[in-house]
Amino acid sequence: MTPISPENPLTSEDAQALLAMLPTRVEIKRGMSERELNQVEERWGFRFAPEHRTLLGAGLPTGGRSWPDWRDGDAEKLAEWLA
């Protein structure tokens, strides 16, 4: 994979390759739509970095303590993540 830079942004293919490297205990759900990403940002008052949006659009990693479930996660747990 080519290093990510402003001249070489993360592609969907790169994001899928990164997701494939995650441990098997991490579930990869269907990627988030632009609408879903916008709703998360509006609800929680922050903006995903462009690379993070690309990654979450390619697949939504969930499980364990490393990955919040932005689509179906418990609101209290998500608030703890962001605190």
C-alpha cells in the first residue's frame, strides 16, 4: 500500500486492504453511507477525518474495545468513547 498523503489520499481499495488486516475477532459490517456518516457527525458534534470517512465507507469495524459501532452502538457507550 502506498503511503497516504494529501497528494495520495486513502482509496476505497486501500481501506478494504486495511480492514482485511484486522484480527478476526473484529466484525466488519457493511460500510457506512455518506448520510450515515453525516448523521453521526451531526449527532456527536465532530467531523471524521477524510481517511476515516473512506475507511468507514468501505466497512464498519465493530467489536472489542477498539472499534465503536457508529451505526448500532449503544448511545451511552458511544458517549463514553467520545468523553
